[in-house]
Amino acid sequence: MAKNLLIVESPAKAKTIEKILGSDFEVKSCYGHIRDLEKEDMGIDIKNGYKPKYIVQDDKQKVVKELKALAKKSEDVWLATDEDREGEAISWHLCEVLGLDPYTTKRIVFHEITKPAIQKAVKNPRFVNMDLVNAQQARRILDRIVGFELSPVLWRKMSMRNNLSAGRVQSVAVRLIVEREREINHFQVSSSFKIEAFFSADDINKKKVIFKAEGPDKIKDASGANSFLEKCVGASYTVKDVQVKPAKKSPSAPFTTSTLQQEASRKLGYSVSKTMLLAQKLYENGHITYMRTDSVNLSDTALESARDAIFNQYGEKYHQQRVFKNKNESAQEAHEAIRPTDMNIVTAGDADTTRLYELIWKRTMASQMADAQLERTIAKIGISTQPDVPLTATGEVMRFDGFLKVYTEGRDEEDGEDENEGMLPPLVAGQQPGLQRMQGTQRFSRPSPRYTEASLVKKLEELGIGRPSTYAPTISTVQARGYVEKRDKDGVRREYTVLTLQSDKISSVTDGENTGAEKNKLFPTDLGMVVTDFLREHFSKVMDYDFTARIEAEFDQIAEGKQVWNKMIDDFYHPFHESVEHTIENADRAKGERELGIDPASGKPVVARLGRYGPMVQIGVSGVAGVAEEEEKPRFAKLRTNQSIETITLDEAMELFRLPRNLGVFEGEDVTVNIGRFGPYAQHASLFYSLKKEMDPYTVGLEEIAPLIEDKRKAKAESEIKVFEKEKIRILKGPYGPYIKQGLRNYKIPKEKAEKPELITIEEIKAIIEEAKANPPKKVPKRKK
């Protein structure tokens, strides 16, 4: 038995550390948190200073029992959970459950799982930091209060099933996505014309090359663009001025949690949760430093390692040591940026993990490399007929690539157009380049793009909402709750005008472009919009960006020992609880109703709203609060995918009532299509056939449905071995062999009869069914992870 028991969170981490520490230490995993708040009464004693009531989770009982036994046999117990608030809280919970004193139990911390880091940590133990524990408890308790008190309000005030929830960070994140969607919906597109002139001149090898110069910014309309081109008819062009200026580009800081999530999304297409999963794996296997950090600092050891790697691979001139500082003064948690533990290792793990590791390696290397040295040329080209409106040609030449040899940072759509500029031929004042053509191209304004997971993380960080450990679960939760969905959007065809001046003649052509296409963007659902509006109306403080950020700052103060945690909770709770009670008592039900107009056939109002099973439109007012029941029940129709109650028009709504559609007669029976609970289907001769994914029930024709019916019949016939019509029992072929089907129940055929199922009699089938009912199979419990 080892003298020392060292406890970490994960088995992978335990294996790596045990190899480093040797036989004196037995390293065991607690598999994350071992206790959580009780579900009953929120797990919080509100009247007794918000005292939390913790229980050991069922799936951790075995782990706790094993750790208790090992702790009793060991001379010393060491706690080596992660160095952040969650890790500190896990260590405290272990002390509480294992009967250890948090003020004397050895607690070690490290930012990388390497031999020097682990050995140094063992030589310099500390004790559990109760300020960090209290900060974690405050966050957990406040979030439990918000969730447990707000969610039942939504259950009561919305016509939806009771799986709705609200949360301090998640609801604000949804608000961001909802506001961006409405900004896009209300955006008024405007167009302008961009003037570009294409000239020819000799390059350094005396070869003719084409270069571009731009005219005045955004001419308002086609008339203005045409007028500008007309003034250029017969004009001569002269280079008036050439300026060559040195410029440089500097590398970005090493990765923090949020910048790693953003860059992995841009460059690798990874979701935030996937990035964190892979980073966790890299950390636990000793390849990178701790992956939950908001620090951009690198240790002296890391700086030295990066310098040596740069010297060896690229040469001394590529090295430039840099020390980065956090813009966020409250940056804490771990004390280093995310970096490789060994800069000489350039690959790690499987394909996905390797791609993330290489990204981290390149970013770390680049952060310690020299600036890229550029030469930027700006040439002004005068127009003889318009001396006050010169054209501007810009170009860029890289004189030294520096850090760009290794790494270029990705860009978000919000950052605007790519700034990369082309090269220019040598130009001198007085030179007269030849005009090939001049164009006025119509361009359209664009709204802000919808959020990606990466750009949402960036925005949350800018606003001070959440912390590194909260971004991934927040984004996963809002999608799981059905408030937000990640999907693509098809573009639409749009025409634009191009005016061209060539050989002193102006021509006009109309061209087309695909616009508005988006991939992997976050769209709010109608449910997300209605919930957001309800919460903003009745809980404006909780939904306020500044308030949510101030709460985070207060958690930081608790972590620094500057604020008492339950006093902070108390200041929040009382006004919040009063708002909850007032809302339950007085608020109307939230349906997100929007009247679209009047049904031309019945004269009844057409309303779009959120129903029990999702967004819908209805004709008639029955069921609307304060309106008497009509004799004739209203008609309902579900919205199609990508339709919203906020943007659907009356014409689009009336189109939905075209179902069920009668497509005609097939084999003497009508064929109709409709949408049911399980999706679009066709009905023929009292039988139902699910439509294929590519079939639209609003446009599909009989010529497509008839083959579908025949194919389904054929598949059914091929699967039927024997049918007993009177008893409504069938023997069918299945992927694992023949089986009996009675109604919705399936029964296994004994092995000795399965070889010739066509010979089984009805008496034998009844006996098999009776035997199965008398001896149902025992359910095997799922193995706990």
C-alpha cells in the first residue's frame, strides 16, 4: 500500500500523474464533482443564510466508498484537482466527504502535467482556498435559485410542455441571438455603386500587367455612377503621387479558453463543446497546459522553450520575445495561456486532436516570433476631366514574413472585408498608365451576420458575461432546450447592375449573385423569441447585460476575499423573488401572437402564435383569451421548417392551409398528402406512407407518390413471411432474423423454430406469445460511467 493517496478528477489524468510520481503515490480519480445540491427545496436553506444542502450523487457512491477506504489506509491524502474555482470546490467536497480538514490537508496545483511541474507542486503544497470555494458556491447557488424559480414561471405562463428552463447566463445568451435575428429581419437593404478602374503598366520585367484603382466611395445610384463614367469619356490618366510606407503586422497573444474556442471554430469547424473535449484530452495526457484560463501569460520556461524551437526551425532572426498582458483585470483561474508543454512535439493524438494541438502549437510559436515586415504602396491617379476626384491604387509587398511563416489568425464576418492587398507594378509620378476599362458595380448593404458559436463566445466575453468554463455548457444548453438551433440557410438569387466604360463607350449589363447563404449559424426558434420577450418584460434585471456582467465581477470579488458570498446572494434574492411572485400572480400567458390579416374565404382573423406543439397559424379566434367560443372550431396548421411567427406573411400562412392535398386517383382510390405528428405522409386506401425527406407535401405530385406506394408495398411483401389475417398476427423478416408481430408488440421466435418460420402454426405462435408475457425479459441496468 502506497504511503500517499493523491486524488484527481479524471482517470486519464490519474494514469499520467501516477507514472510521474512512482510507487510512493497511489493516484485515484474522483470522476469530477462527487456532491451536488439536493433537488428538493432547491437544495438551499434560504432562511438559514442560503446554506447549501449537498448530497453524494448515486453514481458516485461507489467512488466515494473506495476513496474513504483508501484514505483510511494512507498516511497522507493529497488533493490535486484543477486550479480553478470548480477544482477548488471539488477538493473542498472531498474534504467534507472523506473527513479531511481543508485547512491542513495538502492541496497541490499545476498548470501542466509534466514531470517538473508535478514534482515542483508536490514540494510546494498549499491548503484549500476557501475564497475560491465560496465563489464557486455563490455561482452554483445563485444559478440554482434563478433556474428553480424562473423555470416554473415559464411552465405556468407558456402553452408549452414543461421542459422549459431559464438561466442567468443562458437566457442572456439567447437574448443576444434573438436581438441579432430581429436586427436582420428589420434591416433595410440599400444599394450603391463602387467605381473600379483597371489599368495596364509594365512590371519590373517590362511585361504588361493589369492593376486596379478605386474611385470615390459609394456613389448612391446608377444615375450617379453613369454620370461619373460619362465624365471619364476621352479622359487621360496620370500618376500624381506615389507613397511607399513601411508597415508591420504583429502576432496575436497565445490562446485563452475563449480565443481557442473561436479560432478552432473558424479554422477547424469545431463546435465549442468539441474543442473543450479535445483540449481536455490533450491536457490530461500531458500535451498542453490547463485549458480553462483567461490569462495570456507564458512562463519563463515556455518562453525559453519557444525561443529554442524557433532558433532551431527558423533561425535567430525569426525570434522576438514578447510578454502579453490581459485586457481583463479580473483574469484569474489558471496563470498561463494554453500552450504545448513541449514545443519540440508538433503532433499529438488522433486526427481531430492533432489538428487542435497543431493550432495551439502554431499560435504559441507565432506569439514569440518577429513582426512581419511589409511595404505598402499608395498611388493617386488623376483623371484629366475630373481633377478633384483622383483614383487610388493600393498594394502591399511582404519584405519579411516573420510570424506569418507559421500562423495567420482567422477572421470573423463582423471584422469586415479581408484587408489583403495585391501587388502593384512600379509606378512613378507623371506616368500615364493605359486604361483598360472602368466599372461601376452595384453593391448592396448587408446586415450584421448571425452568430456562430465562436462569435457568440467572443461577444459574451466582450460583455463580461460568463467565464471560460461556462461558454461550452451554455451554448449546448440553449440548443438542447430548443431556444436556438444551429443550421444552414440557403441563399437567394439577386440581380445587380454593372456599368462599364471601355473604348470611350458605356455599356450596361445585369448580372446575378447568390446572397444570404449561411452555414452553421445560430438561429433563434420561435420558442426562444417568445421566452426572451417574456423574461425581458417581467425580469428585466436578470436579462440585463450589465447586471449579468456585474454579477460575474462580484463572484471575482468573493474569490479574492473582498466580499461575503451569502450577503451577495441575499442582495440579489429578495427583489428577484418578489418579481417571481408578482409575475405568477399577474402576468398573462405568453403565446407570441401576431395577427396576419383576414381569411378571404371565411372573413375570420388569421393569427400566428406559439402552440402546445410549436409555432402554428390558426384561422378563427377560439382559444384566444377574452374572446367567446365560436360555433365552428378554428383551423390550425403547423409552420414549415425555417418559417417563423415573426416573419410569416398572410399569403404564406394561407398556403399552409392547402393541406391535406388530394393528388388524384391511384388504383381507383384517392391519394392525399398531409403533415402529421411524425412528419409528412401520403394516405391511400386507408394506409399511410411516410414521404421521403426531399418530398415537399405542398408541391409533391401523384407521379412521385405512386412509385413510393409501390416501393413500400414491395418492401412490406418481401418482409412478410406469413400472415394470419383473422388474428392480425404476422411473421416478418428482421435484420436479426424472423420475428412475430402482433399489433405494436414484437416477439422473438425460439431458435429451433426460426430456421423454418413459414411452417409455424397459429397455435405455436400463441404459445410463444403467452410464454413471453409470462416471463418478460429482465432489464439490464446501464453500466455507470
